Amino acid sequence: MNITCPSCGWDAGSVAICEQCGAQLPNNPKNRSEAEERLLKAIADLKETAEEGLEAITPVRTTSFNGCGVMLLDYRPVDDGNYEATRWITFAGFPLFPLGVWKIQPRKYTHQMHGEKQFFSLLGKSRITVDRFIRPYMILVIGALPFVLAYNFINLSRVVFFLSHNIGTWFAVGFMILMIVLTLVWFGYIMTRFHNADRAYKKKVYK
């Protein structure tokens, strides 16, 4: 697309500056694209600054240290991107006592090596329901059930002894490593049934 210079009438082609008089060509599509990009970047930077300022003055109501403190667990979507979550007192990531149910609009989730912070807009509060009170405890019971059954009905030391003497020590060691890996995978799966904040927060920061 050729553009005529508004200053001298020269057919400037598609360049950004007129070669005849050196005037800037504001109607050049390329210039408009660059201007739009600068504007969008400025808006994004302003929004980021506003969010950081809001986080600085907003009380963090769900801060935990190594899983100990107050945490929002068992996120459930409700409407328009909002969620309801149960506010729990936790120890080592395990729920101890529920404090209530909050309806929130998630804003930012920050996960650090020693804990997490959840930033959100509080939309409402409600009392704890039987379902929300029992569910985490039932999940933990289900998670512990395989270990209780194995402890009472399977003598792992005899299994390891049998494998070591009849197949080989390497096989017994491999069996033990497999059991450890399966235990960690099962534990992680159980914990993420109610530690599910990541499903609500689109903006996540890991430090």
C-alpha cells in the first residue's frame, strides 16, 4: 500500500519517513502497529504496578509457613470465574479445623519453598457445611487405608526376604524403591484432592 506524504505530496510508498522532505508518515500501518504495541505494553505495566500496590496494602488472610497456618482448601467453582473455598487451620499441610467458607475472586497465587500466599477479592462469607467439614477428613482416611491394610495383613519384611533369597538382592531392592515411589505418588494424589488452589488461580508465581 502506497502512502502520499501530506507535507509535500510525494508518493512515499510504504516507508515510515518521506524520502522527499523527511516528514513522518503517521498514517503508515506499520507506525500504527508499533504505537498500539507501545500502548498495550504501557497498559500492561500500569496494571502490573497497580496489582503490586494492591497486594502491598491488602491483608494476606491465607499465609502458611511450611504448611502451617491458615489456608484456603477445597476450591469449587461457582460463577463468573469465582470460587468458594474452605478456610482451614492447617499443620504440615493437613487440615485441622475449618473456620468457614469464603467466596472469592482469585487474583494471584504465590508459591515459595517455605509456604504460599493467596491474593484475592473477598466477595462473601458463609458457614461451614457438613460436606465441606467431612470431605478432607474422608480423603485422608482413604489415603491412609492402603497403609493400614498393608501393615495389618502384609508382612513386608518377609516379602523382601523371600525376594532377596529366591530371586536376588537386586530385585528386593528394586521392590523397596518401587514401594517408596508408589507411596509418594499416592500421597501427592491424596493431598491435591483438597490442596487445589492451582485450579482457581490463572496467575501463578513460583519462587
